[in-house]
Amino acid sequence: MDNISKKSIEQALNDPEFSFIGSFSDASDTTKVRQEITKLLFRHRETRKLLKIRERERVTLNKNYEKKKRESYIKHSKSSSATEKTKTILVDIDTEQEKYEIDIIDQKIKELSREMTSIKLEIDTLKAISYNLKTEMGGSI
């Protein structure tokens, strides 16, 4: 770690997403590559856990939405003057908040999925670098 510049250390301390693998020449240090892969694997694991939690939340929210939608439809069906189109509009109004919450959780799920894909791509890239180092330098990682 003696050859790491003060600027790199400062960036690493201030930016939690900082990577020492800034260029291919930095990647020639097998220790750095191993540390970076390990860090990414832990991030991937945490993101996967979060994704599972959000997916479970979505199931619960969807169940509550469907239940409220049925209850609202029954409530508005008791009014004989309401047409089918009016009932549908009233049900949509009654369940607007629940639908919004489902849309938000869907967006969170998409963001987590994209993040997992990005992390996986980084891991694969570092694996390729690691393999090249191993074969070209005869080192073991």
C-alpha cells in the first residue's frame, strides 16, 4: 500500500463507491484485485437481500391493493345509480394510494435489479483481469 497516492486514499475515504482499480496498471496488483472482488461480492449479497425484501413487500402491497379494490367495488355497487364506468372510476380513486405504493416498490425492485447487474458485470471484469494476471504473471490470486 506504499505506492498508493495520498489523493487515492483521500478519495477512498470520502467516497464509499471508490475503487482502487482505476486503471489497468492499478489492476496489476493482485491484492487490490482480490480486495475489490471481495468488496463487490459483499455488495452483491447485500443488494440481493434487499431485492428479496422488496419483492416480499410488493406481494403484501399487491394483496392489500386487491383487497381494498374488491371492498371499494362492493361499496360502490350498493349504490344502484352508479354505472359500471362510474364504479370503476370510484374504485380507482379509492385505491389510488395503494396503486402508487405498488408503483414505487416496482421502481425500487427495478433499481436493485439494475444495480445487481452492474455489480455482476464489475465482478466478471475483475475475474477476467485476475485470470489474465494469473496466466501472464504466473501469480496466484
